[in-house]
Amino acid sequence: MQQESDRLRGEGLRIGFVPTMGALHEGHLDLLRLCRTHCDVTVMSVFVNPTQFGANEDFGRYPRDLDRDAMLAASAGCDILFTPQAEEVYPPGYSTWVQEEILSATLEGRSRPTHFRGVTTVVTKLFLMVKPHCAVFGQKDAQQAAIIKRMVRDLHFDIELLIAPIRREADGLAMSSRNMYLSESGRIEALALSRSLRLAEQFVAGGGRDADAIRALVKDELNRSGAVTVDYVALLDAETLDEVDMLSGQATLLAIAARVDRTRLIDNTILRVETIER
Ligand code: PAF
């Protein structure tokens, strides 16, 4: 991959990169399509990264279907599908980690303490292997996107980052590879997540600014379904991830995580006071 990237760079081509763990859906293909508008050659990686899964998480059963992924990636215009093996990414005796220490401590980081260390480490390695000019991540993983932005800034990666909007099913459910774990009834109950975000947006559009009131509204909607167990409902500055008490001119991230059918789902929206008031 490094040799191919050197060759492409030598030809003056701009390399775009979309890292994934496979089990591709339309959300991933949106990342590819966005990437293609910003570069000459698009690389997508498929690598189920063991180090970002906790001991009791779903690494073993994470959906894997490389043939299907390859077909979908090609259909969306991927030029190079990069599928490294775990031993290549993590050579024997591997002992070097990349860790962001502030933004990673909250939200997902609280429930999954080693998760972001695994993400920042593998993304760094993939950046060094693919040598992209630009890379695309999804807003669906808002905290991950904020952490990668911070890491790129802190470590002086010469890479332009693009964040693609959340892709939703027609009924509002945010697309995720983990949605396939949901039962038929769980799939319906999971709609409470996007519904609660829409309620919060309406509340803010109607002049609501108080974070406690927004959190209560969202939690009430989630708890209305007995099948949903709330992990967190958080209102944070979208860049620093500092908690917000009152919405102001800054973009505020409303992020939620909940379990449905023992499957952990996350979703979010950005609340913008000025945009909504206009
Ligand atoms: O968002 C993901 O799918 C993963 O966290 C990533 C960025 C591919 C790293 O393994």
C-alpha cells in the first residue's frame, strides 16, 4: 500500500481515504462519494480493528463479508480496497500506542475505556500506510470525528479531514453496521433514538435553550419505550466536548447512547441556535 501510494503521489495524484471496519452500508458509501469529490484516487480500508473492542464487546461476532464489501465499494467508485491482516497492522511484540487524553475521556470513553486508544492508534497506522491527502469520517461517530480532528492537529498530520453527515433509513434510524444485531421489534423500538433527537430540535426551534430541559425531554422519549436502556444523553460543545448548560451561538452536540436488545446504539444531532432562529 505504501509503495502504491508513493507511486500515485509521484504522479501528482491526490489520494483520498475512507477507513472502515467493513459491513458496509449506504452511510459508508456516502463517505466514499464525498471522498471522490475531493481527490483523484479513493482508497477504502476494511479492517476490523481488535484494539478498539473491549474484552466483553462484539469483536468476535462483528459482521464480516469481504466479497459483499468489495462489490459495494466498487459500485460507489472505490479505486483501491485495502484489507490488511491483523499481523501486518499489529506486528508481534507491538507496544506503541497513540492516545488522545481529553476528548476521549467522556461519553463513549466512559463506557468503553480503551476504545479510543484503539481508534487513534489504528487510524494513525492506516494514515501512515495509505499516505492520504484527505480522509473522510462520519458524523454518526461524532466523538470519534472530534478526536481524530484533534489528533490530526496535535500530531501535525498533513491530511485534510472531511466529515460526512449522518445517513438515515427512511424511518429515521441512523445507519450502522450494528443495526443488523437488532430483532424485528428492537428495530422498531430503536426509532426512539432519532425521534428523541427530532423532539429536541423542535424544542430548540421553539426557543428552548436550557440543557437540563433538553436532556429531560430526550430521556423521557427514550424511556417511553421499555425496551430502551439509556446510557447517556449529553449536550456538549461540538468541538471541545465540554458540557453545555445553556445553548448559545456555538454549535452544540446532542449525543445519545442507549441499549436496545443488548445492542449499544449511538446517535446525535448538532443544535445550532442561530441557524434555527433564522
Ligand atoms: O469508524 C470506524 O469504523 C472505525 O472506528 C475506524 C475509524 C475505521 C477505525 O477502526
